[in-house]
Amino acid sequence: MKLSGQALIDYLNTHIIKGTLMESLEIKYLKADEQSLVAQMPVTSKVLQPAGLLHGGATAALAESVGSTASHLFVDTDNYEIRGIELSINHLKSIKEGMIYATAQPIHIGRTIHLWEIKIEDDQKHLIAHAKLTNIVLKKSK
């Protein structure tokens, strides 16, 4: 992807999110550079489990969304596509409201496999969850 800075963030928030689970969860991208991609998601009633806490599935969806989008920034998206093949997540702290932030950083960016570490924190920088995502880079079929 050739965009960078605010133009890239604007593109992600207007074109990549539109009509997807990310839009339903109100995920918004905040920052992108060579070393990380950061997004936020509000903790509202639509992402809570019956006990009133942030649902682990919503946290996992945020982690996979940020890690998969980050992989897209490293490939020629005209010729290749990204697929998540494994997500491992540890839920470390409960939260009932506020905003959470996911930061994806590369562990390995290879020709066909990308491995990401995703840390999810709350407004006070408490670690809510820690995830590892493996993506595969596939050539698009014509």
C-alpha cells in the first residue's frame, strides 16, 4: 500500500472498515508506521458478555482485525491477499466500559507468513489482553 501517515489512516477508516465487523464494533485506526498499527474500540453494551464485562470474542475480533490489516500494509494488495491462520489470545483483565486500544507489532514478516504480537490496553495503559496472530500471504486467483 503506497499511502502513509494520515492519508493511510483515513483510507483504513473509510474504505477498509466500511460494511464489515470492524464497523459494527466501531473499531477505528489511529496510527500506522513501519513498526506498528494502532486501533481503538469502545467498550459499550454491544461488546459485553451477559456478566457485564467485555466479551473475549470482541477482544479477539479487535486483535485479529488489527493484525490482519497490519499485514496488508506489507504486501502488494493488487496481487496478494491476507488470511489469518491462527490466533492465540490471553485475556488478562476485565473491563466494563471505556476505550480499549490494540497495538500490532511484527514479530516476523516473511514472504508467505507474518507473525504479529497484539497488545490490548485500556485508557490507563493496563494490559487487558495479549494476542499472537499468524497470517498467510496468498497469491490472488485471477
